[in-house]
Amino acid sequence: MYALYAWGNFIGEVGLDRRPAWLDPTVLRGERQVVDESLMIGDTDTLLVDGAGTLFEIDDDKNLVPGSALIGRDLSGVTWRVSRIRVATDGTREDALRIVAAIEEDSDFYEEHERHEYNSVPVGEVVTLWEDDHGQWTMALVEL
């Protein structure tokens, strides 16, 4: 099974990492998407999100927590933010690469060959990384 994760400066710069919609229990269970016109890479369509698999940072802890682990958890009084957005796919490598191809077509992305040995997504194994020319987004294809 494969997953596609996206992260970068962009989500913090537009405040996308702290929007209350992320903590909706239906989003954390994967039953509903976060709909936000800012949630796009380059000129692509809005990304669909797997909220249950999206990774959150809680109270500046470097251990990232999946959205599914936050269901029913009281987060009042704690600092939280989205760290790694898991893009909704059907779990196949082909579907993840289809999404990447559409993003590459409309944006300035390139494959990063030098960072594979460092797993910047704390689940599975990073197969391929892509970055944009502006340092706003990084994407990783991860084998789970």
C-alpha cells in the first residue's frame, strides 16, 4: 500500500495548518474532506485529504500523531498544527503518481534524489520525494 504526503512552508504561511476544520471528528475518521480553496499546490485543483492519516504536531512534540488518534481527544489548551497532509488516494502507487503527474504538469516540481535516506514522514518508507522550485511544498510517496 502507498500513501502520498504533502507539507511545506505554504501551509503555515496561509494559516492552513491551524484551521479548526481539521479537528472535525468526521474529518479525523476520514468520512469528510477538509474543503479549503488554499489547499492546492500550484495551479492544481484542491487536494483531497485523508484526514485520518494526516499527521499532526501536538505541543511542539516532534512525534507526529495521525488524525485518527485525535478522535475524542480534548485539544483545548494545547498547541496543535497539521504537519504532513496525507493526500486521499486509493492506496495504489499508480493513483499517487497520477496525482503527482497532475501537480508536476501545472507546477515547478522536481524529484529530489538526495534526501531519501532521511525519512521525513514517520510512517512507512519514503520511495520518492518531490519539491517545488520555491521551497513552498514537498511531497513524498511512501510505501506503508
